[in-house]
Amino acid sequence: MADDRDNNENNIQDQGAGNGGDTIHDILPVSGMYENWFLEYASYVILERAVPAIEDGLKPVQRRILHSMKEMDDGRFNKVANVIGQTMQYHPHGDASIGEAIVNIGQKDLLLETQGNWGDVRTGDSAAAPRYIEARLSKLALDVVFNPETTEWQVSYDGRKK
């Protein structure tokens, strides 16, 4: 078995050396790759998901929720569970993160009008399950957030929607 590994390593070196391709010395150690990948991913999470944008104070998930609600808007309240499902088209990071973000927006009473038990940040009470609570965009959200003069659009994560 050890002889087979030695032969495979020699074959790799021979293949790379003869045709001007990569040699065994050009291959990065796995630990180095993971360090770079981890740093790149951590930077992405911090900049693109965790920190609110300075322009509007919203995280990308919150912006995607508002966009989904605008698409669903007919003036009536929508179940938060339906909003979560609609938002999954734009935010492929799981329904729990979307649910927490929509509750966070709703508790501020600025961009959403809410119905049901949305919890209380002062007492630490959590909101009811998404199937029991409802929301719609507030007049402020409709007039300001979706004003073409104040909102810059970009494509979704897979490039299919804006």
C-alpha cells in the first residue's frame, strides 16, 4: 500500500515536470488554503450580512424582506410565514434568519404595520410564530424606501431578479 502511494506521488511529479504544468511543489498546503478561505468568508459575512449599511441602516436581509413585501403588497396584511417564503427567493440563508429580521423591523414601528404578538424588546418577550403574526408596509416605507430617487437597485444573488 505504501509503495502504491510512492508510485502515485512519482507519477504526479513526472506528469507535471514533463509538460510544463504544475509540479508537486506548486500545490498549496491544505492548511494555507483554509486560512485564506476562512478569512475571505468571515469578511464577506461581516460586510455583506452582519453590518447594516451606512446609507440606510438596513442589513441585506432586511432590504430583501422589504422588497418581497413590496412585491406582495395589495394593501392588506400578509402572514409573516408567507413573507418569509417570498423572501427566500432573494435571501437563501434560511427561514429563521429571515423571521428574526422581520420581527426586528416590525418591533421598530417605522417600516411595517403589524398585527398580532410581535414581542417586546423591553421585557424580552419573543414574538409569536410567523404563522400567527401579520405585517404590511407602512406609508413611510412605501413613500421613502421605494421612491426611485432614493433607492438604488441591484441584481439578486443569482442574477435572476432585482
